[in-house]
Amino acid sequence: MARRPAAVRALLFLVLALFAVATWQRNSTWDNPIRLWTDVVNKSPDSMRGWGNLGNAYGDAKKYTIAESCLRRALTLADDKKPGNISLKKKKRLTAAIHDNLALVYRETGRYDKALEHANISLAINPSRPSPLVTLGITYSKIGEDARAIEFFEQAWAQGMENVDVYNNWAVSAFNLGKVDLAISLLQKALRLNPDHPETHYNLGIAYSSKGMLQEARQEMERAMWLQQKK
């Protein structure tokens, strides 16, 4: 009889240890979006949302080839006429988001025609979604159509899209068109949102330099270099 409590304690310890390991593995999965959504699609291979989010996770990690494959897999599921376990309205929103994120992948990999194509598809499906407007703006800027790029940045801003990415790229297009004061104003707005964004400081330094504001330009360049080294 004296041994029984020890055996019970040992069993309880083993059970608690197993729970701890399971909890650690689950938390480890949740802490890593790629592992999380890989787990989701392994368990639910027909999950459009799962493949879309896995593609986003790989895109965030700059693994664009895998991201494209996952997003295209999500689109094949979106083409399925059956609604599955989501409503048609939600499926439409997810499809717009997938095209939007696929456009971003193409933009980042220099396939600008495809970036424009999928951003426009996303807008056609869901015109109230502002992020494809930013992709269109950046893409047009990349191919040297800055006046058209600014039109899309203005539309995105009008729809409530206000972040460093919008202001910084909008400023670059404005600067390219010789609108230096507008570029400076936009870059200052970007820095009010994120004072530690090195690219914005660098661009502001270039803008100041073009106006002969050399001391201000040097300060911005030095700030950009210091922030970049901190990364």
C-alpha cells in the first residue's frame, strides 16, 4: 500500500509532462504563421482560407515562389462552384484578398504585368478594398508612370489607407515628377506615423538635398544610416 501514492504521483507527473509538451508544440505552431497554416492545410487540404493565409505567410517571409504556389492553389479552390463551408459573400471577399496578395508577390518579383492584372481583378471583385490601389500605384511607379501612380495613391488615401508605405511611395512618384514640396510633405507625414523608418529618412534627405537644404539632408541621411545599422 505504501507504494501506491508514489505510483499515482508518477502517473500524474507523466500526464502533466505530456500536456506540457503538447501545449508547447501547439504554442510553437501558433507563434510561426508558416507552421500554423501548414498545419491547417495538412488537416484541411480543401481550405481556401488556409492556402491563402499560408501564401501570405510565405510572402511575408519573402519566399515568393512558394507563396505564389499556395495562393494559386487557393484560387483553384475559389473557382469551385460549391460554397463549401463558407458563404458565397465571404468567398468573394477571400478571392479578392487572394488576388490582391498574388499581385503583391508579382510586384515584389518584378512581374509587373501580372501585378497589374491581379490587382485589377481584386478591385473588380471588391472595389472597396484599398490595398490593391497601393499595389497599382507602386507598380506604375516602378514602370515609370508616376502620374498614373499618384492617381492610385490618392484613391487609396481617400479610402482611408494611411500608412508609411502609401506616403513613402507617393512621395517618390511626386519627387520624380518634380513636385519636391509635395514629396517632402508626404515624407514628413510618413515619419509622423513611424519616426524610425530608414527608407523614409533617406528619401527625405534626397528631397532636402534637391532644394539645397544640405544640413537637413545630411541629418536625414545620417538618421537613415543609423536606423539601418540597428536592424
